[in-house]
Amino acid sequence: MPLVYQQNINEATKIGIWHIAEAEEYFLREVPVQREITHPHKRLQHLAGRVILKELYPDFPYSLIRIADTRKPFLEDEAYHFSISHCGDYAAAIVSNKNRVGVDIELVTKKTEKVKHKFLSNTEQEYLSAIFNHQHSKENDQSLTAAWSIKETLFKWQGVGEVDFIKHLQIGDITRLSEENYKAACLLKVSSEIKLDVFFKFFNDAVLSWCVK
């Protein structure tokens, strides 16, 4: 199916989600497989991500995509900044011809409860519990998955391989913008301190997050 969600973030930046329901042949008519991927569904995710780039910017030179040592895809001339993510039957991408970007999409799952101590500080855990009012397991799963997605977005935006998700990627105040849309004021502390706003929204059974700067 075509894009199930699309938004123009600003005059230079667009984001989209694709719900994968097509056979591989559909995507191969639009874009080629650019690297060896043996798992059929992972190959579908790969292709869907590149189709989104083409949908958002028809002249996107997807054949020129290179993969850095950190596994971050990029264009050598940086004519476009972009980020791709996928999970389950969803693929998401964000593209900008001006700003550095990051995107992540995650299925809401209970597994984040078991590993929250690996990516969230005690302060962050207490804050999330307070603002999302964890009275039900679903709310807990949603907020923890959102926190993981936020940090994945920060990681993709900065593009450096060695990062401690607790020490270097910090979530501050979260503001509710509408029923399903939020903004997290974050701090990226790798080589220097950078303040970044990460936006996120709950989309069906998933969480989509992104940042632009």
C-alpha cells in the first residue's frame, strides 16, 4: 500500500511511514536491492525504506547511497540528509535537503520493561512513570517503547558508533502537544553537549520518533 502517514516537518524536511503489504516484486519495480540480504522480510523492509525516499523526494538518488562503518546510510555529497528505520511490517524514513535528521519506529512491546535498566537512568524511569501515570501495563509498555525509540533517534542523528545510551543520550522534559503527539527535550553528550528536541507519536501499535537540526 502507499504511504500510510506523511508529514512535511518544515520546508526542507519530510517524513513518511509505509505499511508493508506488497510482494517483493512490487518494490523491485521501483528500487533495487543494494546489498546482500538473505532474510526475505528484512529484504522487504530494506526495499520499502528506499521506496519511501523516492516517494518523499522523487529525485532522491537512492542508487548513490553508501553505508558508513557505523552502518548509517548516507550520500557522499550530502545533497540529502536522511534516516531509515523499520520494524515488523512498518518502514519509516525522514529526508531533508538542509538539516541533519534521525528517525526510528518501534512496535510497542513488553520487552522494554525487562531491559529498561540498560538504556534508562533511574531518574528517567521515575520521570516516565510520573508523566505517563503507569496504572496499566499498556501505558507502561508505550512509554518505555517511546523512550527506547527516542534514544534510537538520537543515536541515528549523531551517527557515532560507540555510545552509552544512559550516559550519552539523556531524555529531559516531555511535553504533550496533542492526543498522540509529544516532544522530548533531550541532551546528546558524546564529544560535546547538544540540545535536541525529539518528536514522537503513537501510531496504531507502534511509536514513531524523529529529530531535525
